[in-house]
Amino acid sequence: MGTSVSTTGATPVTSVPAALRKLYFLRFAFAAVWAGLLFATADTLGPLSATLLVIYPLFDVACAVVDARSARANGGPVRGLYVNIALSTFTGVGLAVAATSGIPAVLRVWGVWAVTAGLVQLVVGATRRRLGGQWAMIASGAISTLAGASFFAQAGADDATLRNLAGYAFLGGVFFLVSALRLNRAGKNA
């Protein structure tokens, strides 16, 4: 996206970093609370943990919709965000089904999502790098891709647990926090 100029005149578009900053702070807070709740229920796959598992990608869908609206309104690229919306929607449905089969099935679905969504996040972060604060999103996308492969592998373990998903979500939230703080700093320096 970069620092763009409005097509109507001479005022720079400044709402994109501000909107992203707010969205990234919200995503951090959600991830921190979600991770704590999942960690507390991670040993079994009960109604609470299953609900949490489905809520996470659906929250991602909502955030991507808000992000896409902001980006589209400011002339930024949205294709990667639409791909993320589709992936997260399918994942929410997949997790609802997988939760009826047990933790290994959940880890496999989550692993595939982490790989694909990580690649999308990597591309979106790279296209937004001129906004500032995106190196954390790029790193998060790369780490998500690797973590997804490890979740898929963990599904075959005898003692498969959901704990690592809580850690993954919390770390992802920290990357959103770092990006929000970096966007804040970039906005003050502009």
C-alpha cells in the first residue's frame, strides 16, 4: 500500500496506519485472552475448547473484513485479505467438524490453516512494508508457516494436546502488538 496520496487532491492518506494500528491492538488483546482460555482447557477437547477453536478463525475473518474495507477505501490491495477471509471461513467450518473427531484432527486442520494463512500474511505484509511496522507481520507469516507444519506433525503423537495452539496464538498476538507499536512510531515520524 505504502504512503499514498488521495486521488482527489493533495492530502496524504493517513487513516490506513491508524486503522491498522487499532486493529492490531485489538488482535493482540483477543489473542492474549483466547490463548489463556485455551491453555486452561488444552488437555481435553470439550465444549469450551471446541468453541474457542471455532471462534479464533471467525474472529480472523471479522478482522480481515475490517482490514479489507479500510484498504479498499484507501486504494490499497485487498486480494490477499480476501484470500485470508476464505481460508479462515473454511477453517472455522473445518475445526467445527474436526472437533468431533478429536485433538489430532484439530491439529491437522489448524496446521493446514497456519501454513496457508502464514503464506498470505507474509505476502500482505510484504505489500504493505512501506507503511512501516510490517516486518513483524512478515516474520509472523513465516513463523506461522513453519508452526503449521509442526502442528500437522504433532497430530501423530500419542500425547497430542492443544497447548501449542495457545502458544502459537499468543505469539501471533505479540507480533500484532509489535506491528501496532511500530505503526504508531512510524505515524509520529511522518
